[in-house]
Amino acid sequence: MTSLLDIQNLKLNFKTVQGQVEVLHGIDININAGEKVALVGESGSGKSVTARIILGLLQELRQARISGEVYFDGRDINTMKPKDCAKLRGTAMSMIFQDPTSSLNPVITIGQQFTEVLRRRNNKLAQAICDEQATRMLNDVAIPDAQRVLNAYPFQLSGGMNQRVMIAMALANRPKLLLADEPGTALDVSVQAQTLTLMRELVNDYQTAVLLISHNLGVVREFADRVYVIYQGRIVEDGPTSALFANPKHAYTQALMNAVPRIVGTGLAKVPEVSDAFLAPRITHSDVT
Amino acid sequence: MSAVIRLLLRRLGISVIVLIGVSMLIFAIARVIPGDPARIALGPNAKAEQIASLRAQMHLDESLPVQYGHFLADLSRGDLGISLYTNRPVTKDIAQFLPATLELVFCAGIIMIMLGLPLGILAARYRGRWPDHLIRVLSLVTVSAPGFVWAVILMLLFAFYLPLFPIAGRLNDSFDIARVTGFLTIDTLLAGDFAAFTDALHHLVLPAIALSLSGIGQAARLTRANMVETYNKPYIEMAQAYGFFPSRIARIYAFKPSLIPSLTIIGLDFAAMLGNAFLVEAVFAWPGLSRYGVAVILRKDLNAIMGTVLIIAITFLIVNIIVDLLIAFLNPRIRHSARGSA
Amino acid sequence: MIRAMRILASNPLSLVGLLLVLLITFAAIFAPWLAPFPTHNGAVIDFAFANKGPSARNWMGTDLVGRDIFSRILYAYQISLMLGIVVLAIATPVGTAIGLIAGYVGGWTGSILMRIVDVFLSIPPLVLAIAMMGVLEPTLTNAMLAVTVMWWPWYARLVYSIARSEREEGYVLAAEVIGAGTMHIAFREILPNCLPAIITKMTLDMGFVIIIASSLSFLGLGVQPPTADLGSMVAEGARYLPDSWWLTVFPGLAILVAVFGFNLLGDGLRDILGVDE
């Protein structure tokens, strides 16, 4: 079967005052329709820029040099015209950001922002229909008093509420792919868990494929079907979630898992700053476990 | 709405305090300087009894606090004293000359906003690329010369070499318009004389542009700077991730939040035009407060000087209150502060 | 320093600004040697060459009594630069000290100081200077005094707002915890963090002071004839437009070039020092 997203040998260079810096050294990622995939790594490993390349945002930056192929639905985003690429954003793919409250515009009401999102698919959509669809979407993310929320500004709502709004907006146009960059990291752990559960139920219902970007192994294990581990711009290990968690083979993945503090009180793990073993070649678990 | 009314009352309260301070400052400038105001006003050839009677009339023989008390008491009755230059009440003089200045400043302010904000938006939208560089250099040029230099250059180019606009004045002498508001653009319309209205506008163009040029540059630079900062906010990235048109992101998502911090400064620029109007009015022989102000200053007419400065300070404070209310209206955080968070 | 040079080099506009500022400073300092007619700064009359347009002898023409306009512009730069330097040398420390105390100490002292600042700021800058010159004799010293009096509140407000936000920073709290004195914290801990903003503002303000000072003399309230001043040169020539255009256009452009130079340099400094607008 052909995959929804197929990234092959993706490289990213940034031009800085000091010269060229290579951020991604040729990564391959594959996501099938409706599949939930996680990209795990520490901050600075290149996971967030990957999401922005998939959206076609980084391509517009003049300092960025990108090579390789990013096939979305059979078309290469890297060679697409910026205008055509913009047509995919907000319709065929959408994104959820880290901090919901600062990702919603502070001076525009939730209702107006929702309308703008819905009109990405059909810009002649009547206001009444937009309101109706927005209300239905908000009900889907367990917001009962949708009318009040639509008339509110983001600062009037709690972080968890804004996160639900953002999930509703992201899924409103039934995208094929949802990019979730550290969703809810800025929220309380309990609120983050609630909203993640909600998001998982919805993407299952809508058959939306997800690329979850996270450094939180607990979240990844609960959410994803398959996992890619990224370290310093390289994929070091990938495979089905259960296989990878049961038997991490790459030294970096092992270190990452040891670094998670356990609630049983065995103390903080010792993780080396750098290790030659972290740079070992990629290990791929077979798809059958 | 009650939050906005509370804000209005607070601002009015602060303005009254500031206004009292301004009256003290003006009083201090007028009285604490060396020299006898009466002698200065009457000139070196005045007789001793003339000076004595004027001193008594101006309460100059009493202590400074008492003098200030008299000044305040007169002020509260709307009495700014008699101008030694025109021999009329200063309030009458100001009422005659202020509307011309306000009309000019108001037009210049509109031009500043209509051109300055869109140029700033354009520069921010194409930040780092050639439209940005072009607008940056142009706006830097416009803020680099005082109003009278622009007035002279515009007059030379568009009144003499290309005689598109009149050289001086507010209205052609052939029109006889009853002065109701003192704003000729309004008075001509009230008189139903459309030809006179066009003529009044025609006279306004060059002085208003000369007065607004540095404001345009200032507004464009400020809008650009605030918007570039806004462009780094997560909600802009979110708007980009949703594929909104870049021009729409610029006009709505980035401009709206940036407008609020810009407005205070734009209000200050607007008010600064009250001072700069002195320069432009002089070049275009605009019969406003400037001609009067310079005349009374050269004659050391203290009552008129104090009155003129006070009126300008009051206008300035009113502009600031309007700007603050506008900010409160545009900023949902202030507008909805009464309702609290959900 | 090396980083600053690199940013300056990569930003050709600020380099142009620096060159303009250096050129104008050089011209002002060496005016007596550079000016083709060094005596034309004062009351010289040469009716044979009166009111002549630009020529090989007088690059920018001559004024109504035959003085060389180019020479007078060079001398006028002396007045403008000196005025700017004196005004900022007084207004900046005064405003900075008041802003620091009001911002860091706060409380009643701070409120009263800032209300006084508000009073000064609620009169348009030029109007306050005009009012002061209205009661003072129009001399260079008085013009400096009037512009200084209207200038310090802007520094007070700038430093006040920075000091207010710095007051909550960790390094200030740390200094308070180890028992440093109020004055030590204000002037040794907070002040260095205000310096980039102050230096940037001073550079931009050099241009702005030149504008205000020339405006005063344009209205006849500043430096008096026969001393050469850019503002009064424009005012004298404005009556002879459009025929004797050189009387106004060259002094006007001289103001524009000088202020533009300081503005370009100030803009570049803002980028180098990382100051918010």
C-alpha cells in the first residue's frame, strides 16, 4: 500500500553568520493513512524542524537549504510551489502546538478564529454554518457550552480549554495528517493526559494519521502505533511501539529510557553527555512482533 | 462597558492632576525668570506709573503663591487675561486662531495614519526583503528633517515649479463663507458652497502633507517594529500552519495585536504635530495659532504665551485620553476585565 | 567589538550613517580651514556677489549680502553639534538618575517623580521650548537651556520603564538578598542594563536635537544673526522663493543630511546592541 507521508533522505542546512550548519543528516520517515506515529528525541534533535518541513513552512525561509523528498499523498512538498503547498495546510494537514494559549491569537475571538479555519476549505461558507460546525466540533472535544467559548478570547479560557479548542480547530476540516508538536507540554500533567486521550479518540474516529512529536516517552508509549527515535538529526531506531519499548536496541534509545525517573525511587539515572555508541547506525525493528 | 468608563474616569482624574502641574510649570516659566514681566511687556520707554499700574493689575506685587492663586482662580473662570498685543481677552484670540491649527493637525494626523500604518504593515510583511529596505530608508528620510524643510521643498516643487496647489492661505478671497466652527472644510459645507469646500481642501493638501511627513515615517517604523516582534509569536506560526494568505496574516493576525502598543506613540506623534504646526504654518502663511504665538512671543506678551501653551497642553491631554480609550476598546483584555476569566 | 564590526559591515546603511556622522563632525571641527570663505560666518557684506546662484566660486550660491552659503553651512554645523552635545550631556544624566530612582525605589518618591515627568511630557516638546524661549532672551545658551529642560523627561521615562522590569530580575533579587545598598543596586546593577538603550537613544536624539534647535532658530527664537544657523538661514531665504531657491534648499538639505546620518547610525546601533524599539 502507498503511504500517506513518505520522507526520503531529508537533509536540512541552515545558513548562519558562521557558515553552513547541517541540522538534519538525511532522515527517512513513513506514515500510512490513519496511522499514529511518534517522533521521539531530545530538544535540538531536529524533530520540530521536521514538522515544519512537512508543512512546507521552512521551505519559505531563505536561510534554509532542504534536499531529499517529502511525499505527501503522492506529491513532493519540497518541489511544490509555495502557493500549492499553502493550499494543503489547514485542509489536508494541520498542526497542534505546544502552548495552546499563546498559539491562539489574543485579540480575535475563538469564534472568529474558528470561522477562518473552516473557510480554509470553503471560503464562501456562511457565518451561521461556520458557527454550527464549530459548535459541533467543540461538543466533540467535550466542551458543552460552546456558544460561550466561541464568544470568548483565549485569555478568558483555561489552558486545558484552549487545548481542546485547538484540537477541535485542527480536526475541523478532517485533515489526512495531523502534526502534534509536544501537544500540551505547557499544561498540567493531568490536563495533558485528558486532552491527549480526547485527541486519540477523535483521530481514531476520523481516521486521521498523526505524527506526534515528543520527548515524553510515557505519552509516546500510550499514544503511538509506531515510533521513530531521532538523535542529532539522524533516525537511530524505529519500529512498532511495543517492540521498541520491549527491546530497545540502540544505545541512545536505551539511555533515553533509562533517563526517565521512576516513581519507585531508584534515583536519577546516569546518562552520558555524549557517547560514540549514540552515533551507531540505525536499527529498524521488523513490523511483526 | 463599565471597565471602559472606570478607565475614563481614572484618566480624567490623572489628567486634572497633570493639568495642575502644567499650570504650575507654565506659571513658573512665566514668573520665575529674571526680569519684571510688566517692564518687559511695556518696553524700555515705559513710565514708572504705567509699570506700577500694570504690576498691580497682574498681581505682581504679591507673593508667588498668591499670584499663582490668582492665576488658578482666573483660569477656573475660563479667564486667561488680556493679551497685551491684541488688547483682547486671550481666550477670544485663541478661539479665533485655534480652529485653523486644529484643522491642519487633524488632516495631517489622518494622512499619517492612512499612509504610515499600511507602509509599516508592508515592510513587516516583506521584512528583510527589498520593500522593507525601501520603506525603511524612505521613512528614515522623512523623519530626518523638520516640518519647515518639507514645507519649503513641497512648496517649491508643487506650488511653484508644478503649480498644482496654492502657495499660501486657507481659502481663496473670492469665497465669502460664514465662520461657524472655524473649520473651513466644515463651514463651507454648512454654507452649501461645494466650490469653496474643494478650494479649502486644495489649500490644505501641501501644509498637511508637510506636517505629516515625519509622522508617516515614525508611524511606519513603529508599526513595522511592533509587527516584526509579533511575527515571532506562536499564534503567527499557527496561522501559517493553517495556510492563511500571507497578506491576510499581515493585515489581521500580526497587525491587530501590534496596533495596541503602537497607538500610544502614534497619539504622541499626533500631539507633537501641534508644535510642528508652528513651523509649517509659518511657511504657508496659515492663519493659525502659530502666527499669533510667534507674534506674542516676540512681544513678550506673558498672558497670551501662557494661554497658548495651556490650550495646547489641554488639547494634548484630550488626544491622549482618546487614544487610551481607543486602546481599551481595541484590547479585549481591558474591555472584558470586568467579566473576569472563565 | 569584533561582532559589532561584523554587524556594522553587514549592514551597509549603518556604515553610511557612521560615515555621514564622521564627515559632518570633521567638517564642523575644521570649518575654519575647510570653508572657502572663513570670514563669512559673521557680519560680512559683499554686494558684488549678493544673491547669486550656485557657481564654481560659490558651490551653493551666496545669500542676500553676498556671503558664501557653503561656508556658512559648515559653521552652522558647529553650532548644531555643540548644541546637541551640550543638551544631551546634561539631559541624559539628569533624566537617567531620576528614572533609575523612580523605577527602582518606587513608592511615593517614584510616583511623585514620574508625575513631574508626566507634566513635562504633556506639553509637545517644541511648544515647551518655544514657550521658554518666549520669556528668555534668544541666545545660544538659552536655547540650550530650553531644549535641555524639555529633554530630560524622555530619558527619565525610558530608564524608568527598564528599571521597573529589571527590578524583578534574578540578579537584582540576588543583590538584595546579600544586602547591597539601594544606590549600589540602582547605579551598579541596574544602570549597566539600561546603557544600550540610553546610547541608542542618544545617537537618535542627536538628530532630533538638531531638528528642534533649528526649528527654534527658524522661528527666530534661537541663535541670532549674524551667526550662521541652519534654521535661521532657511527662514531668511523662505521669503525669496522660488527665485533664490538656493537660500533655503541647501541649508534645509544640510539639516536633512546631518539628521539622516545620526538616524542611520542610531538604527544600526540598535541592532548591534540588541535594543527594543
